[in-house]
Amino acid sequence: MGRAVSAIPPRTVATVGLTVVIALAATLLWSHVPEHPVLPGSTGTSAVVVLIVLFGAFFVTELGQALVEVRDQAYSFSLSGIPLLLGVLSCDPQHLIAVRVGAAVCAFAVQRASPVKFAFNTASYALDCVLLLVLVGQFAGTAPALTWNVAAACYLAMAVGDLVTSLLVLLVIRINSGRMRFADVFHALVPAAVFVVINVVVACTAVVLWQDGPLGVALLAALTATTAAAYRGYLVLRRRHQSLQTVQEFIDAASVAAAARDGNLVAQLLEHARTVLRARRVELVVGPAGKVRHHVVQEDGDDHAPAPADLLDELLADGGAHLLDASGPPAAARLLSTAGAGDALLVPVPAGGVPARLLVVDRVGDTTSFDRDDLRLLQAFAGHLGVRLQNDRLVDRLQHDATHDELTGLGNRALLQQRLAEAVPRGPVAVLLLDLDRFKEVNDTLGHPAGDELLQVVARRLRSVAPPGSTVVRLGGDEFAVLVTGGDVREAAEQLAVAVAEAVRPPVALADATVSTAVSTGIAVSAPGERPADVLRHADTAMYAAKTAGGGYRVWEPDLDSGRAERLSLLADLHTAVERGDEALGLHYQPKVDLRTGAVTGVEALVRWTHPRLGPLSPAAFVPLVESTGLVHPFTRHVLAVALRQCREWLDAGLDLSVAVNLSARNLGDADLPRRVGEALARAGVPADRLVLEITESAVMGDPRQSVQVLRRLADSGVTLSLDDFGTGHSSLSYLQRLPVHEVKVDRSFVAELTAEDPAARRVAHALVEGITGLARALELRVVAEGVEDRATLDVLRALGCDVVQGWHTGRPVPGGEIGRQVVAG
């Protein structure tokens, strides 16, 4: 049976081919190697001893190389040129080649070099040695002693040989690692050139000292020790410099990626660490065991499973860093087996209380095992990586806070605008804008904590019905929005609007009470080329249309925008009229008749506006605009001033009439209202008891505590207070005894039923009005009935004990100058 064979990578084939070429070149040059050393008998020592010393020198210098790392390869240079040149000058060439190659082979075996690199380096060293012997033989021949010519020939030969082998090494690095930068070539060749000079100078000095007798030998020993110490110090300093440079590059890479807000920051840093440490795999494991996240960068073809977090924690239990190999504890052996590795580095990452571990697996390249310097370098990486992780979490938290609502955990307006800007260019989207009904009553009656609790419950219910992939946000206050994308967005939005209404409708049990609410929803579907801001505006328009219609949902249509534009224009004109005190924004007055005397004792001021372009407007067209905006307070001051001036004119003309002015709920929330009313009375010169302020039960219920305080201050000033639309509000009879009112007004809906054709309706209306009048008498309040449209209704009210009536039967609203000519109905 056949067996599948893995394809050999092209770069490996190219490297092997280059190795064969180098070996052939060395073999061809072998025939040109001279038969004798340059300085025969220069050492005066046994040839065997010299060869043994050279073998040891080759072996030691090979293990103590300085490395220039280029990606996952390394270019090496060392002091091996010293023993090599000594051998060229004093040893049999054939024996020198065998010692040089044999020492290199032993060193490669100790370093556990890969077979391909083992073969390439062996062939390169053989070529280097043969080429040096041939060149020195050609340049210097044989000589009885070391001369300047011989030294120059040695330098020239070593420089040429070193240049050839350096170019071959750079070529193989190019084959295996891709295109190199000029800086990589420069950093490889310059130190090599320097080492050529050092090797030639030290080797020639050694020959001169060795030939100078005992004193020279002593000096040679001192030179050897000094050179070894200096070289060792150089290697230490170089390693430290490389480590510092590597850490700085790591920090720079982190800073660049962070400044670019690159979402793959951690992966980039791990890849940088893998490249620097020339590792097969780097893994960052974050989080406690069972809830970890693995960030892995690895060589192509590495399909090993992520390292188990519990195994990493077992190894890191002492809090230290670890260099792991097969001779380590059982946990280390299990980890290496899981990772399919020969050795590994493991360090903890200080990530601000979050467990994090950094694992580096399997050294690749020329040096095939990690050492303590690699471990210290990885610890430095881990420290900076931990700082970066903590900073990233802080940035993520700040970004989350910037796009999310703190109370509900939903997104906020910024997130909706961001998602909308991303989604609109890709296709149709739908935006649902939702406004809670009666939320202000909950907030004002039960307090803001109860309102916040209600918002949280609504947010959870919205999440529960929102389709996957949608974006649910709280825009602010009691407004929410949902962004729907994909498919038939209009149909999905309408279905969602119904589902939201059903989800929000059930009562909500708060800490102090159980309340219910509902939503008014506006839906807008984006059109091709439409701006995200327009979609939001359309949804807002549709929502207000739904709210005006009494709830439910409304889909935006172009005609809604035209109406809204008119309302905005109307509001601007109204604002101008109030500021200027425009006479076109005036009052008509409806008489109030005392049923006992039949005389007109007071009037109710009813606002009228003759628009300069639209003509006379009904109060229903502009009063709601006033009450829903900040214009309500200046509007009320304007109406009050006009009514009191007219009252003063009546008093001056001998007409003793009171004037009634309606207040809104927003007026009762103004603690300065009693002072403003007092100032208006003083300016007009009208007694306080001639002014009647009409309020509704629902206005009082918006904020009972504040409203009652304001009303008591008004009552104490002598102003008459009238409770309008009595029986239709929230307080019913329970709040009546707490309010400092002087009269109650029976709502026109009850009055109209007093003469209805339906006997049952008449009985109910009679009972209600009779109950109100009875209660009012018990509380010593005057009863006013509004909406009296005929004589029959008037007679019934008189029979039921009503005190005052108003309506078209007794007098229609007229300008102030016509009140005196009104005919009083008997």
C-alpha cells in the first residue's frame, strides 16, 4: 500500500540546491589547496597538539557567536577566524580542513541545528576554509617568517573569503525569509568586516609572540585571556542592546497600532513577539479557567489545540516565569506534549487583576532552543503587553460608556447615529421611535427612582422582543428607538411595533406602587440616497403623530412632514406675537350668569388669534403648541395682562365683573407664579378677588405637592380658584378637600347629558350633577356649569341647585367692549 508524502517546500529545495553548489565549489577548489603551511615550523610545537588546540578553539568560538537576526534566520560572526588563520599559517592544510569541519559539525550537533541548516553551514565552512587556504597560498606562498606582505595577503584572503560566505548566507536568508531590507544587509556585513580586521590582527600578533620565546608565550597567554574577556563582554553588551532594541520595537509597534485604533492590536503584538523570539507559536490566554479567551499567532500548518488554562495556571502557581523542556515537572511535559513542542517559555501577564498568561512554543531558526535571555526578554514583553491590555480595557470601557446608556444598559443616541450611518448606505432600514405614555405622572408622583425603575423594566421588555441584529437604544428621558435592518424592514418594523405595545402594556410592580404605561411609536423607512438624520427626523414626526392620535404606531408619510413644518412655522409666529404683545393675539369673554339673580357676575377669558396670513385660528390650533413648549409661561403672562387690563376698564365703566383665566399644568410647576400674579394685579390696579384662576384636576395631579403649595399661596393672596372639568380627572373627590378652591365647574360632557333623549343617560347625568352640587354645598363651594346650550338645560341646572352657568344660551364669547350689551337670559 502506498503512503502519502508531504510536499517539500520550495524554499527548502532551493536551500538544498544552494548547499550542493557550495559543496561542489569546495570540492573543485580542493585540488588547488597548497601542500604546505605558509610558515612551516613556525610554532615549534607538535602538529598534533596544535591541531587539538585549534579544534578546541574552533568549537568554543562556534558556540560563542554573535548573531544578527533577520526574520526567522540569523547571520553569525565570531572570532573563529583567529584559529583559522593560525592554522593556515602553521598547520598542514589537509589536516586544518578536517579539524575545521569536524569542530563545526560537533558544534552544530550540540546546538541541535536542523538537517538542512546543518548541511548548509558545514558546506559553507568547508568552502570558507578551502578558499582561504587557496587565496593565502596564491598571495603569500611560503615564507620563513611573518612579514608585512604575508600579513597583508592574509587580510586580503580573509576579507575575500568572508565576503563570499557572507553573500551566500544572505542569499539563503533571502530564499527562506523573503525580500530583505538594505538595513538588514548593512547590519550583517559591517560587523563581519570589523571581525575580519580583529581576527587578522590577533592571529598575526599571536604568531609573533609565540615565536618570541617564553616572554612572548606569556604575553600571548595574556592576549588570549584579554581577547576572550573582551569578546565575552562584547557578546553580553550586544545581547543587552538587542534586547533593549527589541523591547523598544515592541513598544513602538504597540503605540503605532494603538494610535491607529487597530482592532488587531493584540494579534500584531503577539506576531511581533513571535518574530523576535523566532518561535513557532505564541499564545495569550486571558481569563479564569473555564472562561478564557485564546489569542494565537502561529506558523502556517500549526494545527495544535490551544493550551489548557488549568495546566498553565498549575505551572504559574509560584508566580514566576518558566523555561520549559522535557526535563521539567510533569505539568511541563504534558504541556509540551499537548503543544507538540520541544521547549517553551511561559510567563504571567500583569493585566490588572484579570488572569493572563503568555506562552511561547518551539524555537525555530539557527538556535533551536530557548535560553534564560529569551525568558527575560519575554518577561519584558509581558509587562508592556499587560499595560497595553489594561489601557485597551479602559479605552473599551470609555468607548462603551460613550455609546451606551448608564441606566438601562442600552445603546444611546450616539450609537444609533453610528449604526444608522453604517446601515443606510447598504440598503433600506427602519427606525422605530417610541415614547412612553404617562411617564411624567409616574416620575412626578412616585419620584425619580420609581421612574428609573420603570425605564429599566421597559428596556428589558424591548430587548426581549427586538429581532436579532437590531439595535435598541434609549435616546433620553422616556424615548427609545430600535433600528431594524435586512429583509422587508417596513413589515418587520410594523410587527415589532405591535409586539412592543404588547410587551410594554402589562402592569409594572415598582417598589412603592404598581403602574401601567403604553407607548406611542413612529416608524420611518429609509429611501435611497436619504441621509440618516432625515430618517430620524421622520421617525420623530411619525411618533408625534401617533401620540396626537392617542397612541399606537404611525408610519411616516410625506404629508406628516408638511403638517409639522406648518406647526413649527405657526409656533415661531406665535412666539413673535407673544413677545410683541400683538393685539391680534387677544381675548374674547364669555359671560357667567348667576342663576339666583339672572345677572352677569363674571366672564371667562378665551384666547383668540387672528394670524396675519392664515386669518382667525381656533384655540385648538395653537394652544396645544403653547402647552408643549417653553412658551407657556410668557403666553400665560400675556393673557393675564390683557384680561386684567380689560377688567380694570370694566370696573372704571361701572361693571363689577370678575374675570377667569385658565392655567396649565406647567404653570402650577412654577413656584414664582403667585408672585407674578400679584405683580400683574398691581400693575392693572385690579383687586385680587376679581381674578379667577381656573385649573384642572389633571394639572394638579402632575405634581400634587408642588401644585397644592402654589395654589395655597394664590388663595392666601385673595385670588379665587376654580376647579375646571370636575369629575373627569384623576383625583375625583379625594383631592377636593385638600385643594384651596372656591368653586367647581361641572364639565360640559355631564351638562350635555342632562337633556339627552336616552333616559338612562339622563338619570346618570342627573345623579352626577346632583352629587357634585351636594358635595360642593357641604364644602361651601360655588358650583358653575359650562356648556349650557338651551333653556331646558338651564332649567334643569337651576332645579339641581347650580349657582352659575355659562354657555351659548346665556352669552357667546365676545370682545371686551361688547360685554356691557349682552342680554342676560332669565
